[in-house]
Amino acid sequence: MRKIVAANWKMNLRRESAATLAGALAGDLREMWLFPCFVHLNSVRLQLSDTKLVMGAQDVSVHKDGAHTGDVSAEMLKDCACELVLIGHSERRQGYGEGNDVILRKLVRACAAGLKPLLCVGETKAERDSGSAQTVVDTQLLVLKRLAPEARAMVAAVAYEPVWAIGTGNNASVAQVEEMHAYIARKLHSLNMNSTPILYGGSVTPDNARELLANKSVDGVLVGSASINYDAICAIDDYAKKQEMTPRAFNTLNEPPPPPEALALLFERDTDDFKVEVKLKQPLPPSAPAMQPIEDIPTSAPPAPISAGSLSRYEEEMSKRRPPTQPLPRTSQGRLQPVGPNSQGRIQPVAPQAAPKAPPPPAKPPVAPAKPTAPVAPKPSPDAPTAEVPKAPAQPITDKQAKPDTKTGPQKKANIYDETDRPSWV
Ligand code: PGA
């Protein structure tokens, strides 16, 4: 399989130039992964039919759908002909504080919608200088361990993109790339992801692409700024298409990867803190009276008179229904009287009741000898209707990922990271 060229156009280009660039690459019969911004997806899509160009989005919502202004869901992206999605890019990790929890949710959403994620990882300059680059990347890769095996199989690639190399003109040296890619390859091996390509990204240009792409540890490149230049991205692609990916083979004598079942258990245990939102969609049972909840009735003092013309429609409606001078309707026990809808479904005011006269204090009955009696539950009074809306029963959480592992109990932690194993190209 030839090496991959992924073009991250970021927040660049305008609709027409994005479509023109995609059309030119399509006309050259290029095989690339293109990541235009959301609003250009449709224009780019129109250039891609019958080509080997594959389109992806630069981000995806953690939510499935609903009231999330500004978000774009995985299903919407799939609907726009996206096949891929970038997740965990350092510009989102750093600019929007995205951590492993958010990234994991995005991965799950993407895979559930049939989008293949391209997971980006990479350390900052300070982290590299302090010697913790591998630890940082290791932590970022934990999200893959938390994915179900079927979702892991959908990951299109992992891109190593050191933050200090992105957009700076200082690409990582081939030795640095090779060392980190070997480390990532070992982690992927331990997750049965030996065939997941490992890309390098960070100031890739036609000047350094040849050397980077010639290295066996590099399965492809993720190109940012150079990717919006037609000549530059074509030159990079010309190097890439001459290079075949090297299959990663490991010395499995040291420690074979755990079987998929063990991974699944690890996945369940590790996702205790991962909550997928569940919305109760179950309608109320038909017998439930459509009543105004009693808590909605304002109990505070009636508002000061409002000058004509300043009433909102709601206030106007409410003041018509319940003149503020009248006391709120109450039951003989002093509880607020519920109000129900009339035949047109409108809330009807309940006529105020005259305050009951206080009965004279009862004469004290003669004291009878106390008998031990069982406590009697109070009988519901016809005067005290309950207006509580029955709650819909809680639905079970259906996302497999969200279920804590309650049945299996504590699992023996498998050593899933084999530090001594090396891919054959190291
Ligand atoms: P760059 O960006 O090539 O401009 O450094 C790479 C990336 O962010 O994917």
C-alpha cells in the first residue's frame, strides 16, 4: 500500500478556492485525504465523485444531535460524504482544552456514525525538553485502549504531530520521528492495531518530505500549511506515491498482545468515568393528566401593576388567567390547588375559594388508656389531589462504552504495553 498524504486545510481558503484546489487534485488523479473546513465540505464533495480523494472533517461534536449551537455531529458529517475525521489535533487540545475524555467521546461518536478517526498526538516543546515526550504521547494514546476493539479497528491512522513542529517551520528530525513512531508502534501493537498507519505531521514541506517519507517508520504525512499550495502538496504526494508502507512485524516471543476478550474487559473497566448522555425519549403514559406542575404556580406576592403595552405575551396571558389581586386557589388543607387544561388544552383558572372559617377548638375528649397501635398510613383525601406528573422510568444506558463493569468484578491488569518489543524496522 502506498504512503498516505493527508491535507489539513485548517481555517484557510474560501469556498471557490477550496473547490478549485480539490478539483485540480481530482483532475491529477491524486489519492489523498482532504480535510477542508466544515463550510467547504459540500463544495469539495462535488469535486470528488469518481476520484480516489477521500474527504474528512477537522473536528466533530461529542454530542449525537440536539441543542448544541455551533456543533456538527458525526452523522451530519457522514451525511456530507465525509469518511474521515481529525480528532485530538493539538490546536483543539490547546486552544479548546480538549482532553482525553472529550477526545474519547469524539472517537466513540465518529466510529458509531461510521466515520474513521485520524487521532493526532504529540508533545509540547517543554514536555520534550523535560524528557516526558513519550509519557505524554502514552497518555494521549490511552483513549485507544478505552475504545472497544471494533472501534479501534476503524481508526484510519495515528498522526504524531509534535506541537513545537506545527506551523513553526521546524520539523522534527528523522531520528526524533523514528524514535517516537517506534514507541507508538509498540503501543498500537499491544492493542492489536499493527496495521494502523502512523503518520508524521509538523512543518512538512517538499523540502523535508522526501527524507521523512523514505523512512520506514513513517506511513505517511499530515500536512498543514503546505497543503493549501497546489504545487507543494503535489510535490509531497509525488514522493509519497513512490513509497510503500512497511508492514510492522514484532518479535512476539517477548510478549504476545493480549487476546481481544482481555482488551474488551480492560475497556469496560477503564470507562467507569465515561458517561454517555442518555436522554429520556419515552413519552408519558397516556393516562397521565396533562396538568400544570404545581411548582410552576408563582407563590410570591402579585407583581406591581404593569403599564399597558409593556406586557409580554406570556405575562399578558397569565394576568388574564389569574388576576393578581385574587388569592391563589388552595385546598381545604391549605395546599395549592392544581389547575388543569380545558377541552382546548388551555390552562383554566380555578375559581378562588372563600377562606374556610376556622372551626371552634374541639372540646378535649376524655383521655382513654393508650393502646399500642400500628401506625396507619394517612388516607388520600379527595380534597388533596396530587398534581405530580409521573416520571418516565429511567432508561438503561445503552452505550456499551458507558457501562461500568459490574458483573466481572476486578480484573487482573494485563501488561498490555510491551516495552521490550520492537517493530522490525527499528
Ligand atoms: P503544519 O501543520 O504542516 O502547518 O505544521 C500540520 C498540522 O497541523 O496538521
